[in-house]
Amino acid sequence: MDMPDFRLDGKVAIVTGSNRGLGAGIALALAGAGANVVLVDRVSDHFPSLSNEIRAMGGEALAVSTDITQEDQVMAMVAKAMERCGQIDILVNNAGIVHRVPAVETTLEHWQQTLSVNLTGTFLCGREVGKAMIPKRNGKIVNIVSINSSVARPNLSAYGASKAGVMQLTRCWALEWAPFQINVNGVAPSFV
């Protein structure tokens, strides 16, 4: 995917949840604009073919199997990205999970899993990447927050609560990191 008017040559982008779907599409779009991409997902079965597509575009791809709910794995992923790429310019917090069930049928396990992946995982990735961006005083963070961060829908109480939390986290980071020239934005797509 070539985008001649939008170039990211020499930039390094981390994309969570990039094994398939929206995350894979984001990774390919960034690579098409010239970025080198760090592919991050708990499941990594599509990483070899996605990495080959990125390399065919002339970019570099680093695939790191990571459970973003685990602090030690997120720290190791960011350390590996810094070691191999030397910098992190962009973070796209895309990884997410949804359980579509009525509130009275939402188990504590589903509730905790949804908040752990969607909110805590986003927090951990942003915090660790923020540590790498602040000293160089530059960076872009994009959080995928979902339309459900502000629009209520039945059977999505855990998902909606988690994405509303991500929206507020986005606002807080945007204010806190603006003095370091780090732009933090949320993108709220509908169903993909």
C-alpha cells in the first residue's frame, strides 16, 4: 500500500494486535508509508506472511510474540524493539478483546480479561513506549478506543467500560506528554 503524500521513512512503529484484522492492516499501511514495523500480538501465526509483505515493500519487520497483559513481556518487547531498531517513533495500541453478552451473564473472568487486555495492556504498552519517547522529545501514540468508548450498546458493558477507560487514558497522556512533543490521539472506529 503506497501512500506517496504521507511518508514515514526511517520511523519505527509498534503495532499491537497486529497478527490479523485491523492491526495487520495498520501495520501494512505504516510499512507502505515507509515505516519499519514491530509486530506485536499474543498469537503470532500470521507474522511470517505479514513480515514478508512488509519486506516486499522495502521495509523491515520485527515480530515479537507478547501478551500485553503481562508487564514483564511488555517491558521485554519494548527493550527488544529498542535494541534491534534503536528508536520507537510510533505506537499504535490496537490489541483488544470483546465478549458480547448481557451484563447479567458477564462473568468476572470475562470482565477482568476485557479490562486486562483493552485497558491494562494499553496502559503498559504506552507507559513503556513513553519512557523511550520522553528523552528524545518526540513521538506519536494512537490508541484505538472504539465508538463504544462514548456510545452505550447492550451486551457490551465490559468492552464499553474498558474503551471509555482507554479514552480517558488517552486524554491524560496527551496533556502529560505534550511538553515532550509526544502526540497522543484516540481513534474511535465503529465495527470493523
